[in-house]
Amino acid sequence: MKGRSPQQDSTPRLEDLPDLITRRELAALAGIAEQTLARWAVAGEVNRGPRITRLGRAVRYQKQHVREWLDSRAEPAAEHSALAG
């Protein structure tokens, strides 16, 4: 956000999170509601969200799977000429 220093930004960085990420941490990182992540996990909506890891009743996301999911969602940047026109 314009005018905010990195110290004021409370959005977590993937690199700063533990290897097993909670749903709340992922929601804050990705800007997606926790309820949406939960729905994707229980509905088995393949490729909607990152793979989950169940530890008993707890659901966690492995940092590697989150990174792979984010990479798979990336779109190529628009051509410079398309933006200039």
C-alpha cells in the first residue's frame, strides 16, 4: 500500500512462516478467507487450494505445497506495449 513502510505491513511473508502453516496464516498470506480455504479442503476441490496435511483433526499446509500452488496460479505479465496503448 502506498505510503506504508515494510515495518507497518502486517501481511506475513511465506519465507517467514514455519514449514507447516495454519489456515489462518495462509488466509492472511494469500488474502483469502479462512472459510474459503476450509471449503476447498473439505469439498475436495482439486487445484483450487494448496494440498493439505492432516495432523489428527488439525489441518496444516506445507510451505512447499503453498509455494507450488502460488506458482501454479501465476499469470504471465502483460506485454509492455499492451499497457501503453
